[in-house]
Amino acid sequence: MISTTTSSVVRCSSFWLGEVPQTFPVSSVDVNAIAWFKYGLLQLFSFGYDYAGPAFVKSRENDPKFALAYAFEALNNFWPLWGKDDLAASNAIFSSMPGDATANHHEQLYIDAIRAHFNSSLENDTEARLSEAVTVISLVTESHPGDSTGLALLGLWRLVLSAEQAGAAAQSSISLADSNLKSALAIDPRHPAALHYQLHLYDSLDAAVAAKGLPAATLYPEVAQDASHGLHMPVHIQLRLANYTACFAADSLALQAADATCALYGLAGDEGCNMWNLYHSLEYLQFTGYQIGRWKDAMAMNTRMSNSIASAAAKQHPQLASLMLWFMRMDAREILDRAFVMLPQTQLLDVAMNCTNPEELVPGFWTSHTESGATLAHGLCQVFKFRPSADEANPQRVALSALRARFVEVPGEYGWEEPTNLSPWYIYQVNLMHVAMLDAADFFVQAQDSVNSDAKQSLFTQAWAHAANATSIEDVLVPVADSPTILFMSAHELYGMLLLMTGEKAHAAMASMAFAKARSSQGPQLATRLGQARAKALAGLPCEAAAWYEEVLAMMDQASDKADLPFWAELQQGLAMCQSPEDMRQRGAVLLSFNHSIEVFSNGQRGSDLPPYNQSTQSMVFPALVLLLALSVAACSLCSRLVRQRHPYLLCRKEDEEDHKELICQSESA
């Protein structure tokens, strides 16, 4: 079914995955064993685990004494950044290696490093086990400094190790990983593994860090032209820079490559074929499609996922549980990325939106995050669609209470009460944040619907308290190397949305700040830019609102749905908000210095019954400052125009407290 060659360039039926460097040791003399090994290695480099494992088996079947093939078959049970590390299966492979298996000294160093990684005596101490593997594989690079593959794998191991560390230790591992990968690329600029792992290293919300990955993002798809994951990887950089159209284009190619791989293996009708790459790209296509106005395409991706899960369920597919993870995530995004976009404007959800109680899955790194996010989405869906009263006999209240009862079990069920391991601690905190978000929305809707003024005030107080709890958790979240790339929904985004739904001008500045903070945790998205525009409009700042609506328009792809988008009419009206002579003068000042945002942050103490970011309902200082900034914004026009991808805040502070005239503008990276 798969044809291979014996050269350093491996092709499978014209399937291009890159090149195995000549410096990599292969002692077997069997032509087929070498060819299958190199094919497996290239699949492993691009996380093609479903194909790497069988290739290594083929290799050792052709040469039963080829020890390196056994070792890399075992390594295929380590899925760095994807949460799989199967010690038992890997050690069983080592046990099956015949006693007369051979390896040269160079190969033996690799085998020793892989054995160290799967050291069962350290099964409960992942950091120690990874540290030992790093120490042993360092011997490869010390003994053979020209081995670019050894350097690439050392960089990967250190990157994964950093997810188990904290503080200076984690930063040291990341810095050393960066150095290792740069050294690998200095030897072989087209090394597929080094390019791949460097993209993961630079996957950061810090735009300056993410921008370092642009060269690899350009080259890696060229190097591994038919590797689905290789074509997807530029998304991890472009997403951080808010280049969503580039993301959509990359994942469109990645999805085609995944389908082509399944066809190559004769598995085009198998819903589980190439699952970890195919559905990964499908989910990202849905997400980025909603960001760039290609909603019909985004919904088509969700339809494909729904059809796949229905077909797999009918077949009782053995991978149905894993497929369910992708379905739950994409189903949640239909609510959070599509249904909620217009909620601040309409106060209602589409009646056709299906709000359910998602089926609970076994907790774990991915399942816990997915289960929590999906439950949050459907809980919020029930809150805003059915608006259940506090009456315990109310059928909608009964359903929501049942959902919440299971929802609050997720963090505790996951079992992390101390931050001894940063990766699961991050997920544990995210899950706690989700519960607080649901409670904030629930009390908010009850407050809106209450007819008793005292009860209304009490319910709003509780809503803002839960919102403060959720946002405070988000503010201290520290993602690590294997944390999920996209949060289901930022707590600050939900808080900003609730503030807009009050319709109160006094809340506009806080809503704007909430969306600004959401960008810092999830990057600039359609919902946050629309939120900023709506907040500025609510504040009575038409030109600042128009500037944000222009940001929204800039996100739209040339193939966007345009007039079919639910916010298109609002967008056109928003773009025309700045029309009067006075507005036009303001617009000229705003657009010069306003390329992305003008934000004023208040560090004042929160009121006991007020939403976060506010100081006092009695104080007019903050609204006066906002008005002052609107009138004085022309002073900020001296600030430099900032590139679209860097999303800075412009912070303006008073220099003269007496006449409030002089403003100093300084740009800071978000």
C-alpha cells in the first residue's frame, strides 16, 4: 500500500514529508528496514503517530535485530504536548527486543535516552523522568555535535520539561530548548523536527515572541508539504498575531492533506483515520472561520464533525470516545463563537440553538478541559435562552441546577488542590473559572428579570462578585507548553458582555477595559473587537467606536459572508458613526493614534456591590477622566502608528493636575 525508497528522501506514493538528515545513524543494512524506519521517523517528526508506529513495526519486521526501530516504536507512545505518555506500552516494546539486537554507539545513545524517558521507577515523578531523559540525550549531542536530530529532540524534551517546572527552572529549560533548536537549524535549516518544535516554542500570546516563529511558519509547510500537522503548524504563530485569514488558509491545506493521507491508506470512510490531525484542523477552521466572517464555512466544518460523530456512533467506532472530544469542543464553539456574538445587542439567543446537558466523559488533561468548556457553553446557553427563575420547581431551573451540580465536580474530580504540577494546575484553575462564569451569568439574568428593586440589587451584587472571582482567576493563569491554545471563552469577555447588556453608559468604560483584558488572555478576537466598538458607542464616543468597527472590518476575509453576517448592518452603521464636523475632527485625531486601542486602567478599590474595575457609584472622577480623554485625545495623535499585529494599548496620563491639559502618551505592548 505504501511504497518507499532507500534514499535520505522518503516518499510514500509521492507523499512528501521532508528529509531525514544524513547525520542520523542507521546501522541496518536491510533496504526495506531502512526505508520504513525513515518513513516512520518523518511521521514522528510531524506528530503523525498513527502512521509512525506501524512504520517502525515494518522496519523491525524486515530486520528483527535493528534495535533502533524498537526504540523509536516505543518513543511513538510519547505524544509531547498532546498529553499521552504510555510507559507500560513502551516498556513492553523494549521487552520484545531480541537479545541479539544490535546498535552502534551513536544509536545506543538514542536508545538509552528513550529508555530513560520511560523509566517506570519514576512513573509518579514526571519532572524527574524528563530531566533524566534530557541528561541522557544530551550525551548524543555532546558525542555527535553535528547530529541535528539529536539537538531537535533535546529541544523538544526540554520544552516538555518546562511544562512541569516553575519560575527560573522553567525559563531556563525554555531558553536551552530555544538554543538547541537554533543549533539544529544552523546545521540543517530544513530539518522538519526542528522547524516543527520551534513553532511550538514560539507559540505565545506575547506578539514579540510569536513573531520569532514567522520564518519557521513559512518554511515548515514547504519542507513537509503533505504532512497535515506540518501544514497546520503555522496557525500556532499566525493565530497569536491575529492573522486569522492566514490561519484559515493554512488549515484548509492541512485538512486536504489529512483527507489525502486517509485516502492513501484506503481509510477515507473511517471516521477515526488521522483523527488527531484531521479534527484538529477542522476545529481551527471552525474557530478562524467565525473570526473572519466566513460563518457558512465555519458551520460547514461543524456539520462535518456532527456527521462524523453520528456515523461513528452508528458503527460503534472503537475511537468514538476520542471523537466525542472534538465534537464537544466544536459544539461548544457554535454557542460561544456564533450564538453569543449578537447577545449584547439582542439580549436573546437563537431559538434554534440546542442547549443540552453534555454527556460527561472520563476526566483527564484533554477530557477535563473539554468537558468543562462544553458544560460552560451549554450552561450559558440555558441561562440566556431560557432565563430560568430562582423557583426550584421551574423546569429550566431544575435542568440548570443538574448541569451545575455536575459542573462543580469537574475541578475536584480532577483532583488538583496544590500547584505542584503547573500543567494540570492550569486546567484545574480554568475549570474553577468556568464555574464562576456560569454563576455570574445566572445571577445577572435573574437580576435583569427581577421586579423587586431590593432583590434586583442583591442579585446584581452576587453576579458582579462571581464575575470578579472568575476574572481574578484568569488574571493569574500561567499557561505552559502543553496548555490548550484557545480558551473556550475569556472571563473578561463574558464580564464585558454582561456590562454591555445593562445598557448603562456608566458601565461602558469598564466594559471596554474588560474586552482589553480579554485580549491579553486570548488574543484579539471578533467578539472582543465588536465588544470594544459597542462599549465606545455606549459611552457616546462615536469616532472611537467607528475606529473599532474599522478593526472589525479589517478582520473580514475577502470571501466573508458580508450581508449574511448577523452583525453586518451594525458594522455598516458603526463605520458611519463619525460624520459631523466635530466628529470628523475627533476622528482625524483618533485614527492617527488609535490604530488599535486607547485604554485607561483604574487600580482603585472595588466597591462592595459594584462590578470589577469600578471604584464607586458616587464618584464621578472616572467618568470625568474618560470625558477628558475623549476631548483631549488629539494630543495622543503624536504617538507612533503601530503595526496591526502588535495590538498595543496607548496609556495617557495627566501631567498637570490643575488644568488637566497636558497629556503624555506612551505606547506599551499588550
